[in-house]
Amino acid sequence: MNTWRIAAGFLTTLPIRNPVGLSPKGLGRAAGWFPIVGLVLGAALMATWFLARLWFPDMLTGALVTLAWVALTGGLHLDGLADACDGLLATETPSRRLEILHDVRVGAFGAIGVALLLLLKAAAVGALIDPLPLLLAPILGRWSLLLGGVFSPARPAGLGADFRSGLTRRGLAAAALVTALAAGLLGWRGLLAFAVAHAVVFALFRAARVRLGGVTGDVLGAACELAELSVLLASAAKLQA
């Protein structure tokens, strides 16, 4: 259960202590639990959705669920999204883009990217008539972190490389099983959201390989956010069709 504590303590703001000196490689060993952590987050978001709809209109429900989403995760992956936007969209050389990506300051692309993502998330959640996509989105988001292990890291000594080296086949297999089951339980809607999220995430990783030379920890964070958004948008579009 120590690996569960590592995964939950890192990915959420739940009061769970992580071992002292936790390394990205150690986090990689705990990655098999990531979709389960996503399941816990999804259950909390569904509960928030049900409660909010008792008193508030759809638009405000979407905003409140998105607020709860950020609170439960501490905005962990939003930081990665902001940095990835700044780095990937810069008209510079790959080495310079990596420098921009690791700058602690948030640039215009990063600020715009985060703002647009939060607005789209809130709008998509508000458009849902069925909360089950809120269960699937965090699971697929955390699964996308593991998918980054398929691609080479941009820096051999970076966080992404260390995380990748800690991944295990058993952990990947367990995470894949949980993610596939979650998508399957939602029927064809879940499978479509699964496909859309994977297409978006793989497009991001390919762009990172071309523009940065590989995947970084920030790109993994961006992948998580974009996978979640993809599930919500696909679900909202289908429900309105």
C-alpha cells in the first residue's frame, strides 16, 4: 500500500504523507495506481455535480465542479499545461524551447492556455446531463501520464526520464486494465471518449518530440489536462447531438 500512498499523495491534495525523499523514479513505480487515484477523484467530482445541481443552474454547476477539480488536485497539471504551452508554441529552436518550458514564469501562451482549458472544462461539465464522464475523465487523464513512457524523454536526466525509468510492466498492465474497464462501462460513449482522448494525447506527444526533442514532465501534465478535457468535450458533443 505504500505505492498507493505515493500515488495519491502526489496526485491529490488529500492529507496523505509521502515518504521523505520521494524521487520521480519512485513515483514511476507507483504509477500503476494512477488510474485508481483518478477513480477516487472522479467519484468526488460526481458527488460535487449531484450536490451542485440541487441548488444551482448548469453553468454554475460546471464552474463549481471545475473549482472542486482544481482544489482536489492542487492545480498540479495546470502548471505543466502552462509551461508546455509556453515551450511548444514558442517560435524558437528546440533547445531554446526547453529553456522557456523550464522557466518558472508563466508567459502569455501559458496563461491563455490555462484560461481556455478551465473555461472549456466548466462549460462542458455544465452541458452534461449524465455525470459518468466525470468518472472517466480523471482516470483517462492519469492514464495519459503513463502513455508518455512510450515516447523518449527530451532530456536524459529530466523528471520525465526518471519517471519513465521507474515504470514497470505490471503497473502499466494494471493501469491499462482499469482504464479500459472504466471506458467499457460507459458503453460506446466511453469508448468514443477513450479514442478521442488518446488521439489528442498522442498528437501532443508527437508535437513534443518534434518541437522539444521528446517528452518532459510538463508535457505529461499537459497530456493529463487535455485528456480530461477531451473526454468532457466528446461527451458533451454526443449528448447534444
